Amino acid sequence: MSATYAQLKDNTSIVVFGASGDLAKKKTFPALFGLRKMGLLPKDTRIIGYARSKMTNEEFHDKVTGFIKIDDNDSNSKKLLDEFKSGLSYVAGGYDGEEAFKNLNDNLTNAEKSNASSGKVSNRLFYLALPPSVFGSVSEGLRKFCYSGSGTNRLIVEKPFGKDTESSQQLMNAIKANWSEEEIFRIDHYLGKEMVKNLLVLRFANVFLDNQFHKNSVDNVQITFKEPFGTEGRGGYFDEFNIIRDILQNHLMQVLSLVTMERPVSFSSEDIRDEKVKVLRTIPPLKPEEVVLGQYVGANGKPGYKEDDTVPQDSNCPTYAACALHINNPRWEGVPFILKAGKALNEGKVEVRIQFKDVTSGIFSDIPRDELVIRIQPSEAIYLKANTKVPGLHMSALPTELDLTYKDRFDKAVIPEAYESLLLDALNGDHSNFVRDDELDIAWKIFTPILHWIEGANGEKPTPDSYEYGSRGPKGVEEFQAKFGYKRTPDNYKWPVTDLSQAKM
């Protein structure tokens, strides 16, 4: 095993760039504290926050620990937080220029001296919670001035990884000019979610399930992401990236690849990522007729997307998108994969819904399709909608559920946060749940034509369909899903079943 895959142990420094930003405050530092609390950070780990803002260590501590939850009545939790703060310091500086990176390196070297003098190597993990516009300059400055010569170096890069195929390739080339692929960890936090990580086990450790993941059994697959809130303060950022770049091209494509990939020869990171790349290569680029776009308007006392002062009044930025992808390989040929994502909808959830083919007509008529549903969030669950006989003297069928709800089955289990899981993977050198460069490139090639169409590359921009804040999305989505074979379960379906009058023969 090469040094870049080694587990980082004693004398490790973690530098969080963009330390004053929302992502670092809300996700990165709470995740690092969670690892510290579980005793999973390497011994003698130092955490350095780095950003342009001027502040003292004490001000920095107050800023980044505001989102760390502890039990105020638990003295041990307070002690752990104090210990966490003691290993937490701050350095102010820019994201380009030789002096800024030399100053950071001086701080790192001084912090490492006590351990380095005893012969220990110095490991460094750099986390870029930054906009992609500075990835190139920061990765270059770190390699030239802050690279540890005695230990292991790693670079974690946050999405978005570009805006289309060309910009992504430029970004990758800028980073890889100074860092090897083995040292780079492109983080997509969906790959750290418990139910996403469970997909490999669910599929390949259960023969009866894996055999059904096939065109002979499956009619269509839906992967859905719904948020009950709008852009709320992020309108300017969102208008540049839109729902496709923000959710579909990365989060939902990662889920898709895990649902559809072939069985890897091992659980090693490269074997898993090889299979993901193979299936993505078989997906042709999207066409306009395979996409529905929406943009929310004000309703129910909530403002519309364009009511945000940071959003241009002529914006055609989609806040909702549904698309149908096709996988041209022997397992999945002919099965549509419908990806849907939207903001300001009627509920918040992320799920995979695999709808099986109709039962052959004959003794049963017009009964609902079986569905396997994998609920990623909230309330993690796996359940199979299956038809069963209604209790009693008559032969009637009714849709019910074989239900594995995690909070019921694993009532004492603590499911880690996605960032806790992924940061631990990076410390351990495990790339399995990070995005490889060729995987990223292929995903962009699938979506780039449709992104350019939205932005008027052909001379005219499409107008998204309006939908009300708090609704299910654009009205055309129901027809779009039906065009690709999806059949909605009857509205009178309920769980648990109390009314048996709707049973079908």
C-alpha cells in the first residue's frame, strides 16, 4: 500500500480553508468535534482554521463552536468541547500570494515542532471549503509552501467541481498540476450518508434483491430530492448554479451509480469506483425532451424565487428539474431512470423508488405495482410495497409493506453525520466514498448539453414552468413521469391499513 493510502496517525494537522464560512461552521467543525468525541481523530491532532477575516483565537472558537451541540448538563461534554478548543487555532490570510502560504506553513511548523523533534513524521490534511474559483491558486500555494516533506499530505475539495465539462476539466487540471489523484479527495457528502453507503450491502449481500435489479423485473426507477424551503438568502449563488448543478449532477448521480453498478470484485476504493465509472459511461447526454424545468412562485405567505433581491427579474434559473436517463447496457437497457430535485416543495425527503413491472393480467386485475423504496432521509428506512391477501373470508389483494425502519429496528444505533464519516475516510486514506476524476468528467458530459441549452447556447433560453411554493412541483411532472412508465400508487393507499374496503380482486 502506498504512503498516500496510509492511515494518518500521530502528529497530524488539519487545516480548514474558508473557516469563517457557513459550510465550515455548520458541517466541518461539528464533524471534527464528533470524531474527537468518539476518539477517532489521530493522537496530537491540531486543527487550524484559515480565512481572510481577521479575528482572535477566542473569537474564532466562539464562531465555529456555535453549531456544535452538547448537553449543557453533561460535564463530560463540556470538558470534551474545551479539549477540542485547546487544539483549535486560527490563521488569517489570503488565497493567493507567497507570503500568505509561507505564514501558514510557519504556523504549522511551529505547532508540529514538539512532536517532530522526537522523530515523528508530520502529516497534513487540507480541507478546501471554498468557492472553486480559488481552488487552483490555493492548491498550488499549498503544494509549493505548505507540503510536508516528512509525512502524508491530502487535499479535500468541496463541490461544486466546476460548472460544465470544460470548466471542470480546467479545475481538475489546475489541482492535478500540483497534487496526485491519490492525494485528492473530492467530497460529495451524499456518499457519506448511511443509506447511500448501505446500497452496496443491500444489493450485493442479498441474492433475492440483486436478481431483481434488472430490466426483466424493473419498469422504472425514481430518485427524488425534495426540500420544503426555497433559496432563502442564497439566491445570488443559486442563480449561478441552479438545481441541476447543485443536486442532480452530483448527489443524485452518485446514488444512481450505486443503484445500477455491477458487483465490484472487492470493497477496495478503486474496484468500487471502476464499476461506477463503467455504468456512467453507458448513459448518453440528456436531450431537452427528456427534461422538465420549474421555478417556484410565491404562495402560502412564502416569497417566490424572483422576489429575492439578489435574483435577476429575467432569471430562467430552474429551482426544480426532472430528467429521464437511460443506461445502455445489458442489465438496464430500456429502463428509464427519473431523477427529480426541487426547492420550495410540499415536504423534505430523499429517496430511491424502484417500481417493478405489472403482474401479468389474469386472476388479478388493476392491482398496484410492487415498489422497493430506500428512504435516504429523513427517518432512514427500506420498505417493499407488496400486494397481500386481505384478512378474512374473501380472496382480495391489498398493497401493504415489508418495512425496515431504522429507528424501530436499530433503536439504540447512532447514525453518524455524513461529514463525520467522510472525514474519517479521508484520514484513513479510503477513497471509496469520494469522486474520482474520470467519474466526475463523465457525469458532467451527461448534463453539460442540457445546461448550455438552459443558458441559451442555441440562441433562446427555455422558460421553466411555474409552481407554487409548498406544492408538489410543476404540473407537467405527472405527465412526464407517466410518459416514462411510472404509475402512481392510488391516493387512498395508507400505512398502516385501517380501511379494507378498497381491496382489489
